[in-house]
Amino acid sequence: MQTQIIKANEAYEYYFEEGCFILELSNSPADPGVSIARATVKAGVTTKLHRLNGVVERYVILSGIGEVQVGGLELQQVSAGDVVIIPSLCPQRITNIGTGDLVFLAVCTPRFTNDVYENMD
């Protein structure tokens, strides 16, 4: 791994099948231990129930209000500053219950690759 600064490029944001928009901020084979993505869920949208195989994920809520369903926990409301820790193979989904975008960082260890994503809907 090299010392570097990665600049966010909004042009690379894409819609992911889960039901949210993703901007990969840092996700490279050169840094396999972690990936960081910005996720945006539009008002009224619930992402698909899914899990990640072999990857621990953390949601760091930046803005908006949501309800998260994770594992066996009761539905929980989340907002800016909250962190949701999601173990490997733990079912998860999030709903934007606000009127604006729900924006959070998805920090994955090891890094996220499409082959670890398992749709449960």
C-alpha cells in the first residue's frame, strides 16, 4: 500500500441493485483490508434485505433519518452520528423515513466486492 489521497468523484456514483446509490470512496485490491463507500437512500425507499458473506460492515450515518433492521435486533431509528455494526452473514436493510436523502458511509472489512453480496428478498 502507498501513501495517497483519493479524491471523491461524483461522476462515479451508481445505482446498486440493493436500492441505493453508491459512491466508492476507497475500494481497491491494493488495500484489501477495508473499503469505504458513501450510500444514499432516497426518501421513502427501503433497501433490499441482504447480507454480506465474510465481511463486517459498519454504517456511519452522516445525514437524514432512517430505520434499520439488522439481525435479531428490533427496528431501530438512526440519524447523524449513529454507527450500526453488522457482522458477516447478518441480515440487514435500511429505510429512509425522512423527507431528504439518508446518507451514510458503508465501511467494510475486509473490502466489499460484489461476490460477497447475498440478496435475501
